[in-house]
Amino acid sequence: MEKVSRKYCKCMWIVLLLMVRALVVSAQTLPTEKIFFASDRMSYTSLDTVRVSGRLLRDDDGKSTVPYSRYVYLELLGDRDSIFLREKVAVDPQGNFSTTLLFDPLAPQGIYYLRAFSKMMCNFPDATIPTFPVELRGAHPTSVGEDRLQCHVFPEGGKLLDGVIQNVGFCLTDRKGLPLQVEASLMDEKGDTVNTARTTPSGWQVFVMQPQKGKSYRIRVVVGGKESFFSLPAVESGGDVVLAKISDTRLSYTICSSTLSHRKLYAYHAASGLMLLPSVKNGALDLTGMPEGVVSLLLTDENNKVLSECHNWYGSRPKENPVLPVSLKAGQVLRLPPSTAQDATFVRFLPLSEVETSPTRHFIPVAETDIHFENDLISDRPFPVRYPLETAREKRTDITAWLCSARFKRLKIARVLKDGFQMKYQPEVSQVIRGQVMGGGNKWKLKNGSVVLYQRSNSATFTGSTDAEGRFAIPVSDFSPKEEFFVQAYDNKGKTDFYNYTFVDDTIPALKNWNHIERLEDVSPDVSIAGSMRQGPLHELQLLPEITVKAKVKAMKKDQTKEFYGTHYISEEKMSERHFSSFARLVDEFFSYMRLSINPASRGQAASAKLLPRRASTLPHNVSPDKDPEDAEVRIYVDGNLISCADAIYLNMDDIATAEYLKPSEALALHQGCINGALELKTKSFREHVVKSKGVIFLPPFGIANYRTPYAASPAVAPRVPGQYIMLIDRCTPKDIQSSGYQVVVH
């Protein structure tokens, strides 16, 4: 009978594993992107350039890290989620990006926040969007206060249960928030030692214990000869707790609950999505074939409210840091391990003094931990701050201990299971200009017509058609934030008219800053927070429930088509705004194309003035402008009449309405002999027949800040200022992400 019972149990165990495996196969994978990004420094002045670089990657099937999206939004925030700056940047084919930001010179000193995300990432809760603080120098220093230790204790599963073997993670810091690496002892109420271990350089450690009801436990540490005790939570005899551990490719879990029949157990892994597991006291999950990542178990009630959760890392163990020199010469170029075109290596040198004292010291971005852990999980404590500098064994301890403190943030379980997961924001793969064309005073829609876009900076042309509703969507190449497009529509017979154009605005999802430094207890309240002084132009834009960034459309004015095509054109409106005091000052506006050469009078020669081209013309019979020959001049026309440069310098600029530099090919179409171009001036009294343009000028809401070079890999160069630094190296490859840190001396 006993043998039959064993066989029955064995068969049931196999069936259970197969059932769980079937759930894994049938689970729905959610398209997911994650991002790592970092600034080159921890603190800046208002005149500094903030250099930001990072990597966007796909994180769902484990087969490819190439992101779905081609664009990332980068934001600079103050307090109360006020947005000081927002840029849209492109990523290269592997997801890498780099750009620069500038503080406003009038920005108040204090703490600011950098945030980066793709639109696709906004389908998930705010806490999954990476955000970290930077300091604008001049903020008040963190208060030191009394020399008081702090200990934060995190039982696995959320509580201590009677008679259950479980992990208890904890971290030790001083009043300044600096981690303490000391010997720690777990003791019961009698003073007997249950366990002893030394905390890591990050101040973290984990005790394995089997708490007993009626007993109390505390952690004992000795720092500077002074003994300190920290109490653990009370042991409970009942409650709902889920515990788990991973061995090879098998995850074993235990559910402690008196009402198992009314409980649900879910598992989440980025490559498999949300899975429903059997609600049994002891179960198992086969992880064979899954890529590395965190496996989260979530125990809920019948309404899918999370009661307990636990998290385990599945995959390769942390590696030892590569051996690199820690004594460097100022400006020395580092020799890093070779990489391929698919790899990216980010190197930062942070002053040791800032790492230890800056109010932002708890939030230094690290690729390995940001991608693997802090994108899906959140904790009351930041990830162990000295993780990159530790040994592989210390890193494993940090991971196990911190996971005890973590809570799942990737999905709001109850909402997803009730309403389903909705992909409101799709990945952006190209810049697309969308809109609608209406005719007859908005009485009818331009059906089956065409729309032509002319890019102002390079005269590139893009075309598309309108549907039955008059709508169009035209992909365009990346363009700068100041780009303009001339837009004109045609009917199906190729004729244009005075149409009304409506363009689709760009909507930015509602996001809250979840990572304020005030959420840490050891940060003094007297730290200055940027934006607390609600004044100045920086505070005009507030984050509302959802921000719609509207495109701008200019009504067509006189000669608007020429203003668009002539990229070297100054309109009457701009002329009046700039108040040119002289002809020479006007020429300076076209410094890239011409220069004014004035030779003073000398013996036997009168004074002379010439308008010379900056570049030699590519047209035939051109003579180098360096030789200043007579026919190398840029000709000057006023109201269509040729005048000499000597006469032009005496023109009254108040009489000039518009100025335009014509390229040689453009000038020759209007005037003879202008092989070096022409400067066309129109006076305010000049009248010519004007045909109103039937198109509009469109200013897109977002250009691409790094449209020329999405990612520029910077060489790893030691600082030029001697001192002690923390060197952080984040190496991202399609198969692995490794972060390493070194305390170096630059001399």
C-alpha cells in the first residue's frame, strides 16, 4: 500500500509539473521595453552641459534585445512633476543613444530629476519608468545630525511566520545614509545567537531563520565600540505568505495560508508574462528554456488583491569584475576589452567625495541592476549602492537580500485581470506627419487626393495620399527640433486650392515622478528641492493628467513660399525685430555664404568695398574668392536693380523690407552673370504682383535632438583633474549586461 501511495504521489507530482509547464506555454507574453540611461556626472552648475547616454532594449522573449521603438523621450524634472525640459532622441539600430542637455541659466539651485522612456513603455505603471536625481550646485548640504545607525528589515514574503524557514534581508546605514560593513548577529530574546554574518560593502545581508511564535528576535551590531540592537517584526502564527527558491531550472514554492481554496497564485517572468499556478501548499514550476530574469510569485485573494509576494533571480550568477588599473594618469585613455558593433560600453568617473556626500548618492544608475531588477520591482530602499564595486559573492548576497524588500510594479494585477492588458501606446518606428485636409470652408473632405511635404532645411520632398476621410500619414526622415515643412494638398486631378489643414498633435502620457529623494528616511528635509521657488519661466509647464504637445501652423503671408524655399531669407517681420543698424550688420546674418571686404583709401586709390562669397562657386568660369577678382563678387540687387557694394553700404536699413541670399543656380534664373550668387533686397515701397500661396508652414511638435548622430561612443578617458574617483563601467551586449566599479586614483 505504501508503494502504491508513493507511485501515486510521484505520478501526481509529474502531472502537476506538466500542468504548470502548460500554463507557462499558454501564458501571454507582453511586448516590453526597458531602458538604462545615465548622466556623466552627479552634480552640475547652471552653465554645465549635461551629457546623457543609454540603451533601450527589448525584454520579452529572450531572443532579441533590439528594441521595438526608434525614439526615446528624455525629460528634466523639478519637484511636483514640473517639466523643465523635454527632448525626443533617436536610438541606433542596437538601441543606443546619446545627447546633451542644458540647464536654464535662471534655474534655481537644488535637486532635479532625469527621466527617459519610449512611448511603448508608457503602457505600464509610472514606477517602471527609470528616474534618478541630479544636483544643481548650491543646494543645502545634507544634515549630518546625531551619529545614529539605521537598520531596515525585510522578511521574505512580507512577514515572519511561526515555524517556517525563510530569508530575512536587512541593510545597515549610518545617519548620512552611508552603508556599514560590519559583523551582524541575529539573537533571540534570551540573548542566544541564532545566526551571524558580515554585511556587504553596500550594507546588506540576509539571515536564514525559522522563527518561533512567542519569541522575539533582534539584530546586534557593534560600531566604534558601541553596541546597537534592532528588533525584527513580531512572529505571526497565521496569515498569507508565499515563499520560493530556485534550484537549477526548478522553482519550488510554498504557500502558507489557512484558506488556500480562496487564494490564487500568479507567476510573472518577462518572457512568459503572467501565469496562473496551482494554489497548493507545495508546488513547483519548471523554468527550462526561459531566459534569465526575475521570477515573481504573487499570492492574491479572490479579487486578485496581492497579499504576499516573493522574487527570485533565475539565470547566470554575478561575475567578478575584470581586472583594470586603479591608478591612472590625468587624461589617460583606458584599454577596455574588445567589443563588437552590437555592444555598447558606458564609462563614468564620479568624484569619490560626491559619491559619499551628495544627496543623490543613493540613486546612481547602474545598467545591470536597473535592467534586471529595478525595471520590474520597487523597494523602500534603493538597490545596494556599491554593487558594481563588490565581489561576485557579495553581489549574490546583495541580490538575495534586496529581493526580500522588493515589490512587484510591472503590472497592476487586479486591473489587468479585470480589464485585460491594453496597448494604448504603440512603438514609434518613424517620424510621421499626420493630419486631415478639408475644403470648401471645412464643408467637405479631400478624398483620394495627395499631400506634398517640403522640408525647409534640405528641400527634401515627401508625399502621401488622403483617404476617404481626407486623412493622411506621411513618414519623413528624422529632422531637427527647429524644422519646418511646407505642406500643400492636391486633388485627384493634380490641382491645388485653399484647403484647411488640421494636424494630429503629439500626446505625452501622464507620468508621475515616483523616485523622489524624500522617500528615503535618511535624507534630511532641509535638502533643497528644485522648483520649490515657484517663479521664473522654468515653471510655466506643469504635468497635467495628459499633455498634448500641439503642432504649430503658420498662416501663409506675403511671399511665404519663397520664405520657405529660401533658407537664406529674412522676412519683413524679422527685419523689424532685429533692427539692423547697417548694411555690414545685415551681411553678418549671411556669414556662412558671404563676407564684406572694405579696403580703405590709399595713395592713388579710392576706398573700395566688395561682397565676396565664402565658398568658390561650382559653376563654370568661377575664380577663387581668395583672389578677390572683379567677377568673384556676390551681386547686390535692390528692387530688381543692380547696385554696387560701395553704394549698398550707404543704404538706409529702415527702408529695407526683406533680404534674401540666392544661390548661384537660383540667382542665374533671375539675373545674368551671377555665378557667385546674389543678395536680393526689397524695399518697403516696392510693390509686385503677389500670388497667395495655397499651402501652409507646419512646425512639428517634436524634432529629434540627436537627429544627425543618434549615438556617439565616447572614448574612456580618465579625468584631467587629479583626485579619487569611482569609475563605473556598464557593458551591454545582446547576450549579457555587466556593470563593474573601481575606486581609482587619478594623478
